[in-house]
Amino acid sequence: MLTAITRDISASMAACQLSFVERQVIDLELARAQHLAYQQALTAAGCQVHALPALDHMPDAVFVEDVALVLDELAVMTRPGAASRRDEGTSVAAALASWRTLLHIEAPATLDGGDVLRMGRTLYVGASARSNDAAIEQLRKLLFRWDYHVIQVPMKDCLHLKSAVTAVDDHTVLVNRAWVDLQAFAGCRLIDVDPTETHAANVLRVGQTLIYPSCFARTGARLRAAGYTVVELDVSELQKAEGAVTCCSLVFST
Ligand code: CIR
């Protein structure tokens, strides 16, 4: 069975961290409706959704992906790069402890889950402003005995590695080549985002389903033409908070 941990939208979401997008007014009611539709899409794709209550004093807490890496054998609680996000993990850790042994990234390391793309036993980790070299070192040491291979990936001009590249199956990635050094992905098949849709490389793979923002119609058509099952969602309000579809859940086998 698949489980997805999510967290309801914070009342203070308007005060979210922003790095590469301009601040715009977020319609909280619409954000909540879009988040509900996202949870419903997770359920339809085969997940049992475990929704945590909102943390109204933590604007970015809906983006649960950033606070933990859930692997088959264990979970690693990260130490997010933005200081305002460091306490979001406590309740996620409490939930995850039912399913996984927890390990922890410690200071001075900082790591956002949005920078970690897992493909098989390989963890690609973006060298972003949020995730530092100390985190790579700690991940390597923590995960060595479970045979995970940690590769640092140069990237630029976007928040997280998974803003630039995500997996659509075990051997194929959806990518915006302008934002990421693809050397590490030499063995993968590549699908490029449409050149007019720069933010379109983030797709959430759940079993055989790809959950994907409806605003990227051209790239969505490319995914369909390549034979994938694509479920499109309007996530405009989450995008205004610099969020994407992977960042609102932690999906894992239970
Ligand atoms: C932040 O800047 O931390 C949030 N406003 C957005 C985080 C999005 N997370 C993700 O893509 N994994």
C-alpha cells in the first residue's frame, strides 16, 4: 500500500518564503480547495492520505516534502535551509515514526527534501541555496550501509533540484536543461519541458499516475504523447508560494 503524508494550508501562507518568484496575493480559500483536490488525486492514484493539521504560524508548512526523505528502510529528517522552516518537521517526524526508523541531518548541514531526487538506489542532491556540502557528506555517511549512492548535482536559477528535474518512471526524467547540469543523468532518457513553460519540470509520480499542474498544457501533452497517464490539477495558489506538485506530499510504501 502507498501512504501519502500531507499538511493542510497555513493561515499565514501569504508570508511564505520566496526566492525566484515575485510575491502575489494568494487566495487562501482557493489554495485550500486546490490542496483538497490534490489530496483527492493522491487517493485516486492509490494512496492512503494521512493529512496533518495546519500549522498556522508556519507559512510554508504545507510543503512537507522539504522536511523528510522517506526511503524504503528508514526516513531522514532534514534540516531545512530556511531558518523559518526548521520546526516544521517535528509533527512530520511524529507521524513518520509509525512507519520508519528516523535518522537526522544535523547542523551545520542544511537540506531541503525538494533538492533530493531518488531514482532506485541513487539520490541526486541539488547544490541549491538551501542544501549545502555538509548535508551531502552526512547523507553519504548515514546511508552508506543501506547501499544508497548520493550524487551532488550542480544547478542554478531555481529553488530546488526538483524545480529543474523529476522522474516520470525508473529510467526517464522530465527536465528544464537551463537549470540543471545533466551530466549525472547521462544514463536516463530525457523529456524536455516545452521552452515556453520553464517551471514545468516538476511532476509527482504515484504508481502509474503522473500528477501534474494543468497550467503546463504543452509539456503535459508531451507526457501524454510519450504514453504516460497524466492527471492535471490547477495548483495556481501553491505555485504563488513557489510550491509545486512534489512538495505537498511525502509518498511511500507501507
Ligand atoms: C519555500 O521557499 O521554502 C517555500 N515557499 C516553497 C517550498 C517548495 N518546496 C518544494 O518545492 N519542495
